[in-house]
Amino acid sequence: MAATAFEETLARADYVAACALLAPQTRQQLEQDSDKPCGSALADEELPVADPVRTTQVYGRQALLRLEGDTLFLSQFDDGWKIVAAGCKPVSGEPYRCALKGG
């Protein structure tokens, strides 16, 4: 599962491998915002390393995963599921605020 693999790569500080699990727009936005290659930019984000998945909601080609310590949004692409947003926290009466997200 992409979410588990993403969290494992973050735990190992293997940011280049984590970048491969990002949706193209998310990766592009991260690099554009930081003016750095994805791996370096992702390391700077200091995303939480989350533990087991608590809940999963799938809506067609979109998914919301709540983990112990983080919330991830994913989309399904031709080559599998990719992380669209990470480091997300709920905000009362508003959409989630995410540290990492695509444009």
C-alpha cells in the first residue's frame, strides 16, 4: 500500500524513495515552493512519521487515510496509488490543512 510505503520511507529518512510515491502535481508543487529537488525539499518538511492506519475511506479513485499521527490523501493513477497530501490536520468547519499538497 502506498501510504504504508510512504511512512516507511519517511521513517528511514529515504526522501528520494518517498518522492517516488508522491502524485506528480504534489511533487511538482513541493519542488516549486522550495526551489529544491524533491528529496531535499521533503526532508525540510519534517512530516510526522505515523503509525498504523486507523481508518480508510475510499471514494472511487480518491482515498483518505487516518493514521496514528497523520492524515494522508491519495489518488489512484495508472501506475498505482500516490500521495496527494500529507501532514494533514482537521480544522473545525474547514477543509484539512496539509503541510504537503499538490497545486
